[in-house]
Amino acid sequence: MGKLRPGHFIEVGLWLALAAVLYVYSFDFERNIEIYKFGATAWPRAIILLMVVAALGQLLYHWKDGDEATSGTLGAASDDGSEEAARRTGHTSLRWYVSTLTLLVIPFAYMRVPGWAAEVFALDDGGLHAAKLICAAVLILVYLALTWRNHVGGILALPIFFAALLEDMGFYATAPLFIVGVMFLMGERRPKWMAIVAALIMGILLFLFVSVLYVGLPTGNVHPFYDFSHWLVTLIQ
């Protein structure tokens, strides 16, 4: 039997922590649905359960076979030096795991911190919006600083961060940044092509949802993002 390394426990711990956080947040949209007896949280919680099972299964797999199992079919990818490259880039170090966990926590911090600030300081709607803007700016800077040395963690956290900002900042303002961010983290460094691809994707999405299907995309509720979204929708329609 192979021996478990600290990295194995850290990895499964990250997945279990993420599953726990997602499970807690599932109570925010827990409600009954007439056409589906299991309610709105059934499928999200089923996916969370699969995450837990997969994480524990991976730990059991490493406990039983250890790293020696990677010498077979499952480890064929290591022949191209990917495992050694991961070690050289620090993707198996404790620092990398902590950085990745911090990146994954950032979106959830944005969803909670402004609300806590509003309760502590008794902020009105204007104050809450200002707190959201300040919190978003600080967390974006933290995200960029951590992502600069941890692109893998940045890729994992970016969709969650985008979803967290979507309700307040709106689709029209955040989607272009999300598209550019994905391209950058995937290795694209040519500003011209990044701008062209982002404009093309946004153009197709806006034409399809706004002009053809008349489906309302999130406009946000924080100024000036709401003003920009409203102006753009009016212009397109």
C-alpha cells in the first residue's frame, strides 16, 4: 500500500471545505417547486455530494495504491514531464494549496462582507452599495495579486467570482472582463486578439439574448454599473 503524503490530505481538505461552503449557501435558495417535488436545492446538493464522494474516493485510492498507481494507464500523462513540471512550478507545495484556497474564498467573502459591514455600521442602501464597490475593488486586487503566481487557482476561482459579482455589477459590465480573464489565464497575451474575441463573443450573446430572445440579462443594482447596463440595453433594443 502506498503512503499518503501531506499534499493528499490538503487536496481532499480543500474539496471538502469547498463542498461545505457550497452546502451552507444552498440554504439561501431552498424553496419548494410545484413541478419538482425535491425542491430547488436537490440537484446542487447532489453535485456537492458527488464532490465529497470523489474527494474521499481519491484519498482512498491514494491510501491503497499511493503514487505508484500513476505508473500505469492513469499515470501515462507523466511521461511528457507534466508531473515534474508541476513540482517545479510549486503546484504541489503547501503555499500553492493555501493560495488556491484563498482564491476560492474570495467570491464568498464578497457575498458576505458588505452585508456584515451594513449591519455593523447601520448603512442605508447608498452606504451598502459603496461598501460593495470598496469590497469588490479590494478583493479584485487580492485576486490579481494571487493569480499572478497561481494561474490554476485563478482559473478555478474566476467563474465563482464572476457569478458572485453578477447580481450587483451586472452581466454587461463583468462579462467582457471575465472573457478576457479566461483568455489571459489560458495563456493568451495578444491584446488585439483578446479584444476581438471578447467583442465577438459579447456581440453574439447580446444579439441572441437581447435582440432575438428578449431575455433579460442581469443589469446589476450598483451605480454606475446599472446605468451602463441600462444604457447598453436601450441602445441594442
